[in-house]
Amino acid sequence: MFLCCSLRSFGCSAEVEETLKRIQGQKGVQGIIIVNSEGIPIKTTLDNSSTVQYAGLIHQLVMKARSTIRDMDPQNDLTFLRVRSKKNEIMIAPDKDYFLIVIQNPSD
């Protein structure tokens, strides 16, 4: 089930929908979240409580990682972040206005 908020501002085209379906169909993918620059979930395939938890915590992690990269080299920027734990792997693709979070089970 998709939770959708302000999708017009996100410009959720058929191409975006198709891409999200393709990602969701990959082996081991447990969920996808698109978060705006304030950390507010715009689109998700997870339940509400999981979405809010992931969005808030991952937003903080991305902001800290981006800041760290820029502190080391002001000409540089974070382009991708991958965090692997015993239970799952979280892949984050940040952009200027949004970032994509994909949660997957790496052993699937």
C-alpha cells in the first residue's frame, strides 16, 4: 500500500511510478520511502509507523553524513549512502530536494 502526500509537488509521473515498482520488485526489497528535504515522507511502501521512524532517523543520518563530507572537502557532496546491519541493508540516494531510501534484506 502506498501512502501519498503532496504528490503533485513531487511530480509523481508514470515514469516515477514504474521505477518504484521495478525497485520494489527486486529480490529482498522490503520497502521504499521518498523523503523531502525536511525529512517528511512523500511516498512509501511501508506502514505508517515504520515510515515515520525510518524517515526521521535516516534524514538525520543523511544530514550528518553530508555535513561530514563537506567538512572534509567543501567542493564535494554526498551522492550515495549504504548502511548494512545484521538484519537489513539501507541504501540512500540523496538529491537536492528529495532522497530515496530503499530497505532490503541482503540475504534474500
